[in-house]
Amino acid sequence: MLLLSLVVMLLQLGRGCCGLPFYNGFYYDHVMNDKGNGNGNGEVHFNGVKLVVETPEDAIFTYRGANITLPCRYHYEPKLETPRKIRIKWSKLREDNTKERDVLVAIGLKHRSFGEFRGRVHLRQRGEQEASLVISDLRLQDYGKYRCEVIDGLEDESGIVELELRGVVFPYQPHHGRYRLNFHEAKKACEEQDAVIASFEQLFKSWEEGLDWCNAGWLLDGTVQYPISQPREPCGGKLAPGIRSYGERHKNLHYFDVFCFSSALKGRVYYLAHPEKLTLEEAKQACQDDGAVIAKVGQLYAAWKFFSLDRCDAGWLADGSIRYPIAFPRPNCGPPEPGVRSFGFPDKGKFGVYCYKLN
């Protein structure tokens, strides 16, 4: 009897709220159940209306510090006579396919942004059925894939927008030597040099542009790889040019170098004219006296890449390394290819210095 009473009570609850079916916490109207369509299997139909979300197929390219719009529009097929109240959600996909990060949710004129996007994002709704996302003051970490999701209570459809930053990939190892970084230390090392750990796509693009480096380094997806443009025996043998891969490694137990990614600067990097050479501490103070700070490795690479910084004078950087940028190769300034030359991490000695100053 007790079991029969429970069944009767559940059936009565199921017929509550004007006879509307209940799914996932929402009562759906405009729904035709098996009584209406005659198929007898209880399928839910939405009067033949289809929600379509449109996003661009090609990636959107921009620079750090810019303001960018990620296009997203939606419509119904066939067109609705009466507009529905919809909810818009933007999220950012992670490289490792773990849980997406919330960016923004909006219902009508009300919206809320999350995490590092708080205060930097809003919806562009210039016309009906537009859900485009505007991101201000782009950061290095903002690159990647974004999901535009439109929910009207009956249907949920989404599209993907890929955002790419134009930048430069550079190999990095700390002052204590080669292959000393686990994955977490590698990420931190890039961030300390005004950069982020590079993705495989960014490394691949740099390899297409001629990057050739024989030391293996971490990438954002947890793999360890290195780009070879000129095959040779010590660097994977005389195989075809390409990206050599060690595959996925243990993020805590395995140690390598890292490939970092930086983009355009808001300020400028310059070689400080000083009457004498300096120790590292003297170099830091000299930049400070000039209203600047000593430049980081990522900033020097960005200045070389985007502003053709060209100087044949070796100088200190913030991590204690000595480097100089060559945009136009010439005799007595290193190899015949453009690049940032490195003298490593000298324990002592006096050199010039590269400073960084906001515009």
C-alpha cells in the first residue's frame, strides 16, 4: 500500500502546473507531447522552430592591449513572430579540455562578467539577435577559443570563435641551466618575462616562419616539443624539417626548457645611453633613474619583432641575462639571420642595459 501511495502522489505531482511537462527544472510551454503528435513515445517538439547560432569560421587576429569584438549572431528558422526572452553565455575553452571558464552571462540588459574578464567585457547588441562579445585591453592570456551560447528556455545552441594574438615565440631557460623546469615552473618563468607559455599552434606558426631550436621545451598542453627548420644529427637526426615531439610528460617530475609567447607592447624598449658599463644592480638603478624599469626578455623579443629594435650592444635584462636584438643582420653582430642574441647569464662583468618605459 505504501508503494502504491507513493506512485499515486508522484503522478499527481507530474500533472501539476497546468499540465505542463517538467524538464531539468523548467516548465516548457509551446510543447507538444505524445498526445499532440500521435507518435506515442513522449518526444518533445518545439513546433518545428530551429535556433541557429552564427560565428565566423576563420580566426580573429589582433594584438595585446587592443579592443576586439568576437562576432556572434542568432536567428530562428522559420522566423518567429513574437520574440523570446533569451539568455546569452560566453565561456572560454581550455587547452586541456577541462571545464570551460565563464566569461559573461546576460539576460536582456543585465549582465555579469567573471574572473580576469570582470570589467573588461560587454555585449555588443547593435541590432536584434546579436550576441557579440567585446573584450577591452586584451591580455596575453586572452587568446584561445570562446563559446557563444544562446539559450531561450526551449533550445540551447552555440558557436565557437577563435581569437589569436599576433606575437613572437621564444625559447627560454633560467639562469641555473638547461632542462631545469617542470611544467608549473615553466609557466611561471614565462610570466616573469612578460610572456605566457606558448601553445602548439603558436610554436607551429613560428616554425613556419623559420624558428629553429634544438632544446626541447614545455608547451601549454603539457607536451614537450622543439622546432627544427634545418635538420642535423644532434637534433633528431636528418629527418624532414618539422616539430619534434617528446609527447606528453609528467608535469611535476619531468624537467625541460620552455617556449614562451609574447605580443606587442604598450610601452617601448630602448638601450640606455650611459657613460660607463654597469653591473646588474647598477643597471636596474640606471633604468629607474631614467623613469623606467629594466626590460624583461619577453619585452625585448616583442620590441625586436614588432618595432624592429636593432642594436648591436649587449645589455642586461631583468632575469640577469645579457642579450641584444638584431633586426638587420650585419658583420660583427652575430649570425646572418635576424634574432635576439644571447650571452647567457654571466656571474660578473659590466655591460649596457635595456630599459622599458610606458608610453
